[in-house]
Amino acid sequence: MQAESEVLVEMKQLGGTIVAICNRAPNSIRRSVDLLIELEANVPELALMAPFLVPAQLLGFHTGVKKGFNPTSRRT
């Protein structure tokens, strides 16, 4: 979870609105998000990723393109 928390902090610093959907959020995630949805399901966290992963990636991709970012180039 440390790596995910660091990415959320960086996205927040860049001006992003952070929405987290997870099973149970640790405090490091809670501090970094604008909207938190906790599912509290009795299944492994990995099983919950599949329905949300592709839509979240597409949302991020298209939002970046709309803002004029090139998703195929590295940030310098």
C-alpha cells in the first residue's frame, strides 16, 4: 500500500481529484483522497480490482489527453 499512497499524494500535488474504491482503506489512503468508497466485502482485495481497473484507466487516459498530456511520453 505504500507505493499506492505515494502515487495518490503525487497525483493530488499535480491537481488531481482523487477517488479511491477499495475494500478497507488504511489511514495513508484516507489522508490522500477526495472521495473514498469502502466496499468492506469479504473477498480478497485482488478480486475487487477487475470491475474497476479498465474504466479507471480509460478515465485517466482520456482526462490526460483532454488536458493536453501525451500519454505515451515520459514525464521529465
